[in-house]
Amino acid sequence: MSYKLKEKVVRVDHVANCSKNKSCGPECVRVTDGWRAVFLLTLPGQRRPLRRREYVPSEWADTKTKRNEWARQREAYMLTKGLKEEEDRANTTVAQLVEQWLEQRKAEGAETDKDRQRLKDHVLPVLGKLHVAEVRPRHVHELVMALRRTSSVRGGVLASRTIRGIYFLTKQLFTHAVLQELIPGNPIIVGRGVLPKKADKDPGWRKGAVFTKSEVETLISSENVPFHRRILYAISFLTGLRPGQVYELRWGDYEPEFEPLGRLSSSRSWNSWKKVVKSTKTGVDHLVPVHPVLAKILAEWKLRGWPARHGHRPTGQDLIVPTFDGRNRDVRRTMMDFVEDLDELGLRRRRQYDARRTFMSLALNGGASKDIVRWITHPRPADVFDLYVSPSWKALCDAVACVQVEAKGSEVIALRPVPERANSNEIAIRAELGAAKEEGPQL
């Protein structure tokens, strides 16, 4: 590729006083006297020339001939480097783009394991060897049709939501390529009807993915369920928080003095796979009214159960429902405990996440407004109107109170000071409540 130099591309000026020379760039403030070379490089594919200013090294600044020679060598180096970079960018493959994009997202703190697996298993076999600039909509059509024929490890073919997720992940990848100016536009488009509509792979599973009022009361009240797990289930079913948020709740997040109902604030979530604390899924703070039944359960847990289980009074930094050794709970182990408790109580097996759906269903069945319930469970503005309007705290409390759930055999317990360390009375309470039964690290 040839490159024709323009006139006066390189100019070497003497800078006597940078502080008074307005044409000198901000990078020249540190120099009070010396020689400066001005470069004007127009690379292929660029409409405007690239202007750069660099100071001539002192060993090259003795004579005009040496200064000009250094400037020409420096210009040739920058030009060659720029052309090579442009050539490398033009030859970037989709596989290389995937690595660059995932590394950037990982550096920004995003979770990339699932995205990497999907791109590796489904996108790279179809598009990986193509140059980014070579990808066309027909390739995307072939990708989607291949996804619709791909077998699933769970039987049948991939679910429609999985196919759509992979498609929009690929579109996000090529949006990154557009922002990096590798391509002028995003080629990830398909015709109408190519993408499958959102639908459950098993149309009948969703109607059973919810708990009834009596099942919830049994889970949070039965003596056959360990006390600390009843607390976990009560928080999950009566707040609608996601499991990771429940595992990261601390006593400092609970404000019982709020009226008419106390308040739980959830702005963090525990990632059991990476063992790190992250922000919530939507990156916003969930402010959830504490249901009267949950308030009674938390009072009993804080007064008796937690100190008896851990041997000291909880502080604001302590987790509300930690493991026996005070750490965050693991979602896989907690799911095993959940299934074990369901089997023990003779209830049908379901997911932990169905507690969130149950909370919304019970609130709506009790007469709560759908918009208010959504504000509690999904506190993210959906449109511009939501940025100007927010429901009152009383409205949120009224919606939570619509969840008609009772704890069998519960009683109101007044909070009182608890000693910093466990005494003989607390040890007796530990034996009475059975909250410190050692069943393993996930207790």
C-alpha cells in the first residue's frame, strides 16, 4: 500500500517559552526550551489527518540537518506502525473479537463465563473463522437456523429463550465491533419470523412453579425444618428477593423502626460460583417492606436463634442467615437442603427461585396493585415517566400486607439487649431451639 507525503507534513519549530506559546499543546507545559516536531499523518480510511507533536531528543537537536533527519525517521516509524495497525484491525477474525470483548468485559467486572461458553459452543463454529468485516446477514440467518436445529442436553432442541439469548449476545458482540470502528454497521439482523418467539420448552411447567399459601406457612413454621432454614425461607417468600440477595443480607440492612412496616435494603448480591459480592442484577437498591410475620420471625431469630447458633450477639455487619461458620451460603448446597426439606414435608419439588414468583402471586391474589408489586421486585425505571414518579412507602407497605401468610405458632417477641458473648442461659436456649445442630459446613 503506497502513501504519498503531503507538503509540510513535518515541521520542526523552536519552542522558546511553552507557557506563552498558545499553539503548543497541553503536553508541552513541562518544557520551557527545545525543538518540537509537528507531524500531520493521513492514514488510509481516515478522512482527517492525525496531528501529533513530539519533542526532538537533545542528542538530535544540535543542527537543523539532524533535527530534520530525526523527524523523518520518526514520521516513517509512525506511518509504518499506523498502517500495520490498520491492516491488523482489518484482518481481525470473529474469534479474536470474542476474546478481546470478553477480556474487556471481565476487566470491567462483568461475569463472562456463561457468555464465553455460549459463544464457544454455538457462535464460533459458524462465524469464528470469518473476518469481522466479512460477516453478512446471510451468515446470521445460517447461525439462527443452525441453533434451531441444535440438540439440547436436556432432550429435544434448544429452547426458544436460549436461541434468542445467543442471538442478542452475538448482536452485542458486533455492537462492540462497531464502537471499535472495525465495521461501519452491525450485520446481526434477521428477517421476520426467523427468531423463535419467547416460549417455555415445557409449556406446562410454569403453572406448577409456585407455592400455595399453606405450603409457604408449612415451610416457615414446621419444626421438621431447622430453625435457620426457616428464616431463610421466610425472607425468600415474604420479600421476593433473588437468592443471591438473600444470602448477602446483613443485620445493618434491616431497619425495624420504619413505619408502618420495617424496611430491608438490598443493594448487594452474593455470587456463589465466584465467591464474590457483586451488585444486584439491575444495579439498583431494593427497598422492601418487612411483612409483619417476617418481622416477628426476625425478632425471634435475632434475640434467640442467631446468638444461640453463633455464640455472640449479631452486629450490623453480620449476615442475617449465614452458614454455621458465618460465611455466605452456597446456592447449590442450599438447593440440596431445600429439596431435602420439601421431601421431609411431603411437598412437591420446586426451585428456590419460585419463592420470588410465589411472593408476587400471593401479593396480587391478595389485592395488591401489579405496578406496586413490580416496583418492589423490579425497582428499575421502565420508561421516562417512572423517573418522575415513585410510590409512597405506605403504598409499598400496603402491597406487602396483601400477602396473607401466617406463621403457625409464632409469637411477638420484644427485642432486648443481648450479651456480646454467649452465657449459660444462651447455651440452654441453643439446646432448646436446636438451632446449632451440626450437619455440615452449609448449616
